Amino acid sequence: MKRKGNLYPEICKFENILAAYNEVCRNTRNKRRVENLKEYKSVYISRVYDTLINKKYKVGSYNKFIIYEPKKRLIVSQNSHDKIINHLVARFILYPAILPCLLDVNVASRKDMGTKRGIELAKEFHRKCKVKYGTYYILKADISKFFASIDHERLKAKLERRIKDKDALKITFDIIDSNSPGLFIGSMTNQVLAIFYLNDMDHFIKEKLKIKYYVRYQDDFLLFHPDKQYLKYCLKEIEKFVEMEKLKLNAKTRIYKNTNNFLFLGRNPKGKYCRYRNVKRKLKARAHLYEAGQLTLDSLASSIICYKGLCAQNKNSIDKLFKNRI
């Protein structure tokens, strides 16, 4: 396996720093912070350049906060200086090194990928299996506390097999070591590292277990096969494999018949969103969080708008739900 070299000089190039700066500006929601970024553009860019060219980067402190939807999670954000460097490491060190080894069935955190692509693949596999087998089974699995369980030493060893540039490895390892436990959610570098961490499992499932129809979004994945007993065997083998990766499958992992209803990335096997009463329950929970001061009005409003779009026929019911709350 050929390892990538000469990666660190790429993050020191002015045009790449400028591209990362512009990306951070586009993705920053706080208008005041964006105005500050634009006002002191030359300062930010020169400071990042000096830090990288002199190899003196030290990861800054994280701003940590908790979200409660779809479940309670610890999320982090960084200052603008760290964000720009984070984007540089992801775009110009990690992507060139790891993208060539990733399978197309791994649909997270890359261009032309995402939940939409994951749902499209799942629907396509359902259709093909229905035509080819009639009756078939689906192993739906995900990893328990995936981001928090990622082992730093195993991740570093995987990166060393793909990257030979010592400076590139050092800055990446410094970012990894700034996370504890596992990797924090909210950082671009961590998102890329997370999709790479289970790459060996993707190859194991496709090449060793010979599963033709398989799709994964981060730690949530589906295996399609006409033989239920073989999927049971696959489940045991996957449990052994993820245990070697210092991970474990959660209790929701199970095998479904093709006529069963289950959710993958928030959609049922037909690609439709979950039932309206589940949407209503989630919005009620978010309303209570808002009233308790644990959720901002912006976040609540974003959720309402999102669910209205997904459940267009029930807009009036959703309006009634929040009529006396906001």
C-alpha cells in the first residue's frame, strides 16, 4: 500500500489557507463572528500562515455544549483560528490520504454523499433484493457511543499506514489527542477521521463476508441477504471485528425480514419519514426543552420548519401544537 507524502506543505500554501478561510466564513452561522472574520481577514490568514510555516500549532480549547435532538450528545466548537486549521488538515492532509481507500457504500462526510445518498442506496438495495430474491433479510446495526469510543492509538496506527509525511502526522495526532474520550462531535477533522476509522470493517464485510448489498452512514449500517442464518453468522463475525477495534454494537442491532418496518437515517424502507405521531412527540420534547431554557428559540424554530417540510400535510397540526408556546 503506497503511503502519501509531501502533504504538510499543502496546508501552508496561501491559496489553500484562503480557501479554508472562505469555507469557515460560509459555514459560520453567528453573524457577528462572520463580520469579525471579514474585518480582520488579513490578520487571520497571516496568523494561520505563521503558525503553520513555523510548525508551532497548538490546539486551542473547545467550547462544549449539549444537544438533545435526536438524542443527548456532547458537541464542540472552536475559535476561528482553530477552525481554519481544522479545515486545512481535513481538506489537504486527510482527504488526499484516505479518500482513495474508502468504499462508495460509506456515504458520510464527503462530496455528493450524505443521508440522501444513504437513503437512495438503501431503497435501491431493497428494490434489487425484492426482484432477485422475493423474500430477504436485513441486518441493521450500529455502534454504541461511536465517537466517544474511538481508540486514539488504533486510529493513529491506521493513519500511519496511509501517510508518511511526519509533519502531517504530527499536526493530525495533536488534533486527535486534544479529544478525550474518543473524538468530539462538531469538528470537520473528527468527522473525516470517524468515517475512516471503520473503513477496515467496510472492506471486511464486502470482501471477506461477501455481502453484495451493504451501506453505511458513520456508525449506522445495513446488510442485505436472502439467507437469515448467514446474516446471523455475519453478525457474530462483525461483533468480533468491532471488538478488535475497541468498539461494540448496541442493543438495537437486529435482523429484520423485508416485510418488517424499521428506520434507517430517519426513514422507513420506502424512504418515507417516520410516522407523524413520532414527529409530534419529538417536537413536544423540544418545546419542553425550550421552556426549560435548555434550547434556544432559533434551534426550536429550525426544528419546526424542518418537520413542516417533511410532514407538509400536517402543517396545521404542528401549528396548533406550538400556538400557545411561542
